Amino acid sequence: MALFSKPPAKKPAAPGTARATPAREFTQGDARKGAPPRPAPDPRGPATLTGASLIDWTHAYASIEVAETNPGLCSVLENAALLYAAGQIEPARALLEDGVRNDHDTKQSPLAWLALFDLMQRANLRTEFDQLALQYVVQFERSAPGWEESMQRTAEESAGTGGYVALTGKLTGSSATQLLGLKRAVEKRVPHARLDCSSVQGFDDGGAHMLADLLGQARKHRVALTLERAEKLSASVDAMVKQGRDGGQGAWLLYLELLQWQHDQAKFDDRAVDYAVAFEVSPPSWEPPPQPVQKVAASAGAPINHRPAADAEMIAFAGTLAGSSVPQIAAFSDFAHRHEIVVVDMAAVDRFDFVCAGAFMNAIGRIEGQRKTVQIVGASPIIRALLLLIGVSPRHFVKKTA
């Protein structure tokens, strides 16, 4: 007779069933492809661990310390961060709003609440922001973040540059969120804004119409916008225009807009007449924008200076960062060659997409492989959540305190 009974055998999984992959496992596995081995945490510089909240909402700081090591992620925040990275801002905010009301883990995560404050601030939802602040005080028994009237202007000034917006994929009539970065730059009259068109894969009539409208608004408001690497987009629009009326009115309007931004009046005048004949409407008038620093026609292969001065103490990212070959990532790697402690200021970053975030994490791995330290300053809560989700260590996030 046995003294101990055998443990019950585990039941085999039912055919056709599989374990669901958490968002954290999926994103970390995908983002780390090709990344070098990560060294053991060994932060350098005047850094100390604190027990304070992971996020410091303010942008005005004097000295640096490392934020709390517990990242505070939960499934709702992870999914919201992925939605925001994909340009789905309103669904991300709605998911967080539902989470802080109905999901236990989200209610207990200060980072999730601060990410929601972040998105409400970006959407200019002052009433909702104030209501959430009252709930935050009750939930965590601490002061809530304050509404910042000049947050966007302060971020732009701290970066020393205008916004960077990258268009990716196919532009369609449902690309409103994809064009949101450009829309904000136009509305806020961001100085020296840059629009990168190199990753546009095509467009339909509605998408071309929306982009033409935004470029037209930028012209009328005299926004100093520079179009970068737009040759592929121009070639696609030109091919549609050659089809005459069948090419679609949106393509024609976008083509005429690009000619205005290229300051090519001779070709504009010829095509404006063709447009009037094809669609039996009055053509747009010649009202070119301010002369850009770099014209669209001459931008192919020409370097854009994203590098800080040789004696700069940190490198600043700004605008929307999308794709694996964003110039700021290359500038970040170059900056690291000259510094042992590599500080990145993200106060002016509007959005990271998933691909760029992965490229940034891989760059961190390469820099740490040289026994250097990377510190990230000023990342907003929703961007911080995305970087934590794909595997950036909490020890990289620092805050400046008075």
C-alpha cells in the first residue's frame, strides 16, 4: 500500500485549442528579432532607485534619478499602447476609459491612469480630464496630474525643432488617424514641420483628397512645412493624372498641391488648365507656400540634419516616428559614439509606431553592448507603456527632479 497517492494526471488539451499569446509576449518576441544579447542591468551616472511613481507628468526638471522599477503594465494598457502606436487614438482612449471603470488590474495601475490623462490632454478634453482627476485622487490618495495649457508648445521649444510626421502604407478615405499628426502640425502652426512621404504605398481618391486638403490648409496658413522624399508619391500621382478624368479628382488636386510645394509654376499652370477641362470646374489659383529649406524635387538622398551639436548633453526626438529607418534612430546611434551616458529627450514625441519602437529598442541593445548607459527623459505615459511592452527596461526611464 502506497503512503502517498499519485498526483492526478493532467488532462490533455482539447483538439484545436491553443494557449492565447499575451500582447507582451508577442510584441517582445517580434521587436527583438535580430537584437544582440542584452547585458545585465548596470546603470551608470548619478542615478538612484526611488519608490516614487513611474511617471512624472511635469517637463521642467533639474537633476536626474531613475524611476520605479515596477513598470505597472496591465493587459488593457498594453492593448491601448498598441492601438495608439498604430494611429488609432480614439479607440485607445476608449479602451483605457473603460478599463479604469471596469477592469481591476487597470484600476490598480497608476501608469494606465496617467496614459489616459495623456490621451485626454492630447485630445483637449478638459472636462473629462478634470473628472478623471477627482477619481484618481480617490483611487490613489495622491494629487492628480494638472492640465497643461502650454504642453505642446513647451515640448516643441525643448526639442529645438519642429514636428516630424511620417506617412506610411496606403492612404485611403479612412486614413484620418494616419493624417492626424499632419493635421495637428497645421492647426498648431508648428515651425519647421517635416512631412516624410517615403513610405506611402499608394492611395485611393478619398485619401488623395484628404492629403491635398491638409496641404492646402498648410499653404493658406503659411506653415513652413518641408516635404521629404516625396518622389515616389509624386510619380504615383503623375501616373493617375495621365489617365485624365479617370484618374480621379483627388489625385489631380494632390498633384497640383505637390506642384505648389515644389514651386513649379510653369507645370502648375499647364496642369491647372487640364484639370479645369477634365472636371469642368475652375482650377486652383497659384498661391505657393513659403520657400522651404529643402524642395520636394531635390530631397531624394539629401541628408536631413537630425544630429545635435557635438557638445550637446542629450539628443531630442520630436513628432511622429514611424518605420525602421527613421533619421532620429540613426542620429541616436551616432550620438552614442561620443557619450558614455546617452540621454534621449522624448518630451516632443507625439507618437512611436511599433516598427520604430522596435528599431529603437534594438539600437539600445547595440549601444549597451558597448558598455554604455541609455537614459530616456520626458517620454509621455502612453509612449512609455509601448516601450515597456516591447521590452525596453524600466531602468532606462529617468526623471529630472528639482
